[in-house]
Amino acid sequence: MTKTDLTYMPPRAPLAMPEQDLHRAPGAPRGAQDGFGWRLAVFAPALVITGLLLWGLHGVLQQAGMSFVEWALLAMIGMTFVWVALAVSTVGVALVGRFEARVPARRGAPLDVALLVPVYNEVTWDVFGNAAAMLNDVAGRDPMHRYSLFILSDTQNPEIAQREVQAFEALRRGVPAGMSVYYRRRAQNVDKKVGNLADWITGWGAAYDAMLVLDADSLMTGRAIVRLSDEMAADPQAGLIQSFPQLIGAETVFARIQQFSNMAYGWLLAEGLARWARAEGNYWGHNAIIRVRAFASAAGLPHIRGGRDLILSHDFVEASLLRRAGWTVKFLPRVAGSFEETPGTLVDYVLRDRRWCRGNLQHLRLLGTKGLHPVSRFHLFQGAMAYLMSPAWFVLLVFWTLLGKDAETNVIRYFNEANPLFPSWPPEMSHIDSVAFLVIMYAMLLTPKITSALVIAMRPGAVRMFGGKRAFGTAFLTEVALSVAYAPILMIQQTKAVLRALFTRREAWAPQNREGTRQPLSVLIKFHWVETTLGVLLSVGLIAGLISWWLVPIVASLLLAVPLSALSSLNLARHAPAGLRMDSPLTLHEPAIVGRARVLRAALRADLEGGSKLAAE
């Protein structure tokens, strides 16, 4: 702590948090070895399906001999398709797992739980309004556990910092009986969120059994907080328990796409992940409860690259280190009442994605960490591949549509074996049906969505929660159409993010914009000039007959990148008719805590802005 730090904290209770040696395993027992059957049920079908596809394509391509380009094409198809197949088999495991009996909620001895809210230049009334709503909701459940809330500020803006102190005073005046609230602001945000949490652990962590880590936009019901606390108390081997946050506050087109996907499809993928990950789950950085002493002893992160670089996407790594030390890391997607907000526009989503991309690609350097569980290594690898898939898809499209030499591929060929030095006109068309390949790929991509939609459609109660059959069907088709339209734009933007991460050292960081603010046309043109240029070039290629016409949907999306990005900020909640709002249960039946938080945020905002005006006068 420095002399200029500001603290309203309890007496210090230091807890050692040593940096972990990534080059030497701690030798601790892993424990809880189960889930092999579920993992086999996920990975075996995905690998078999991918293998069969590659075998079939190889059989066609090798008829005229395999060239280097065709081997590269085959490799790219395998690398992209296997992840699609894994998503499909994860959904299959989730469907099978639904027939298992639910495990009843458990309880153990009372815990001292710290609710930690790290913030950095955030909207003050939103953070403190949410905190007040959570404290009141927890108090209303008369929990056996003891809760204290800490606002851990790294805010650097003096005006926002002053508002935080005022908001803290207001929060402290209204804190429920038996609970405590504290505030600490670091003058320098050393090591960002990692350093913020480490500062709390080493200063006050010994006084608490568990910490429930929240984001600035997190909101959890008292029931969810108590349920996570009960699960931690009942399982002495649990080092971390992650909930499944649902998206709230979505009003724009892009936010509604994400919210509807989260509600309609995400739950089934989450069920499948929890089923096969078992004790080797993952951590998403927020809305999770963590055993403080386990985290302090096992998850202290070192700097990498000779001590120069901070580990950015720290949550995946911390979960891996906890499991390495013998603690279990669990995912409980059925804990209802865990919420977060989402970027409102395509531009805001991409800006956030750039930061995540840089951190996730860092995981490739950490795959060699000694002592990690194989599933933990897979989580790290999958986090990196989530971004590397975009350039892989881009390269695959280039190979598949523009290249081809000796084999009968699905590309247009301008040279043949009889006359290799001069182009043939009209060009030869291969007999592989590229439309069939496209149908197969899209069918696999859409299978998780279609499966989830069918499960909902077969349950009348679930359909009513989405507004009825017509509303659900319209929302499903709208979401699929818009997701297909935005996919090529995101592919290019994520490819750019990968290149930025590889060739630049830093990524600018700013608080996430969740308001869905409409961007000026000049900003959108500057932001999407690469996609627009590619769309123009591909359009010329289509007209000239140089590339296949099955690329028309992709070309259209790239050409329309600017208007599609502008569309993403349109406020559906206010301007769209009921049938086109992509409503979900959280928009049609707003959770009580969301409404209470909105009221408290508005009241606090009025209080803070009113006080600022009086001070100015």
C-alpha cells in the first residue's frame, strides 16, 4: 500500500500468497478422478466424425494425386471441423445427462464470505446500486453464513474516485444488519485485476474462508450467493465453484442476439461442459466463489517472459493452478440467479474481444506448465483456439474457393494437366459439390442451436416463458439469420485481433461500454474498412467468375459491414414490434433483483448528481 491509497477497511489480516513456479509441479495429489466415461462420450464421437469427413475428402482429392495445397486444405478442414464436432457432442452429453437425478443442495458449517467487487473507472451508481441490491437480497434470506462486501477500486479518474467515496458512504448508511461494507482505492493499479485481488488477499484474506468474486456489472440473487456458499461449505475439497451467468440489460440488436443465445442455447452447452469437466472445470473471472486459503497458496501468478509480462487472461490459469494443487474446480450451471451485462454494439464487443484475444493467446505459452491436469491444459488450449479459429476459417475459405491444382476439388480451375502454362476458358468446374460441403458445415454449426430450440419447443412451459410458439420461432429464426450475417465480420475482426496480439505489445484498456451508444458513420467506416474492402474485392471476383457463387452470403455480410454494425446499436426494446424483439424469459419476466437494482441505481445516480450540482453552486 502507498501513502496515497484510500482505505475504509477492517483491521488487517495478512495472508501469504507466494508466486507459483510454472516450471516445477507442487507434487500435490489431484483427487476426485472421475468423468472418464463422459469425456470419452464427448471426444470420441467428435474425433470419429472429423476423421470420417477427412477420410471421405481425401478419397476424392487423392484420385489425381495429392498436392501440398490439397494437404494443407485437408489439414485446415480438420482443424476447424473438430471444434464444431466437439460442440455437437457436448450437446449430446448434456441431453443424456438430463436423465440423471439432480443432486440435492448441501450445507456445511457457516463460512465468512467476502463479496469482492473490483472496479476501474466504472459507472459509480451502477456498481454501488448493484451492490446494495445484492446485500439486501442476501439479508432477506437470513443466511447462516456471514457476508462482508468490499469495493476494491483501481479507479484513476479523480472525479469518478470522488463519486465512489460518496457512493460508499451512502451504501454504508443503508447496509443490512449483521453485514459490513468496505472500500479501498489503490493509487496505482499495479498488475490490474490480478494485483487488485492479490492486494486484498495479502492484506485481509486471512479473516475470510471464501471470496465471491464479482465484476463491475455482476448481479446475483441472495439465493445464488447462499447456494454457492453452501456448496463450498459442504465440500472441503472445493477450491472454486463457478456459476453460469445469464445476460441482462440487453436492449440493442447485438445485445439481444447474445442474450437470446445465452438463454436459448447456452444452457445446454453449459450442462454438457459441466458433465464432462467434472472436478476439472474452469473459471471465468467473476460470479464464482473461491476458497481463500486455497487460492492464496496455489494461484499466485508470476510474470512471464522473464518477468516482463503480466498474465492477462488470468482466470483460466488460476483454475488450472488450483486443480494442480489438488483442489477441485466445479461448474454449477443450474445455480439460478447469476447475472452479468453484455456489450451493446458490435464495435463494443470487438473492442472487448481484442483484450480477451491477447490474453487467451498467451495461454499457448503456458501449456508447458508442469503438473497441470490434462483437462486443464485443454481449457487453456481451447481458449487460444477460440480466437485462432477465425484466421483458420479465413485461410480455409481462401484455399477452398481460390486454390486447386491437380485434384478434383470444389474450386474453379483455370489450368489443367494437358496445358499447364495457359489458362483455360471457360474454366473447368470440379464435380465436388461445394454446396453439399457448405450444408454439412452449417448443419454442424447450427446443430447445438437447433437441438436446444427443439428441447424448448417440446416443453410448453418453456415455450410460454419465451412468449409463445410464434414469438419463440420468430426470435430463433431472427437470431440465426443475424448470427450468420455477423459471423464473417467477426471472423475478420478476430483475425485482426490475432495479428494485433502477435505484432503489438499492448492493448488499450477502457471500461466496457454497456449502453449500446450509436457510433458515428465516420467511426464505423474507419472501424470496418478491411471487411468492406474485402467485400468489394470478392464482389469483383464473383462478377468476373473467379470465385464460387456459394460465397455470396459471406460477400454480402462483408460488403454490408458498416450498415450491419450500425444496425447492431438499434434499440429493439423501444423501437421493434413485439414479434421482432428477440424476447427471452429475462426480458418478458424480469427477475425481481434486476428491477430492484435498477431502482437503486437510479436513486443513487440522482443523489450523486444532485450532490455534485449543489457542490458546484
